[in-house]
Amino acid sequence: WVKGAPKKKELYAKNPGWVSPPAFACGVYPQAAFPRSEQAIALAAMFTCFLAPTAWVLAHVEHYKSRGD
């Protein structure tokens, strides 16, 4: 079992419907929490990557309709 992670019995007691405990993405908990500034930058980058192309398409829908292709 992963060092520092909750015990299996604790996970099953809190979530009786689980067949197996959740997997940890990196295998262990990070030693220190990420600073708020890094979290904000990562969140802004993710939103930009997903929302900017969508906004572009929605802003140009009329142009795409009038192309006639």
C-alpha cells in the first residue's frame, strides 16, 4: 500500500459501493502542496486551451454558414 495514503479499511468504510480503492495518479501524495499562484496559472492555461477555440468557432458561426461549402 502507498506510504501516507489512507488505509484500505478507511476507504471502504467511507465508500461501501467501491469494489477497489481509487488509484493515485502519481502513486504517493505530494510532499508539499502546490502554491496558489501555480494552481491559478495551471487553471487559466487549461481554461484558455479549451475555451479559446470554442469561442472562436462560436464567434464565426455566421461566416461558416455563409460559405456554402
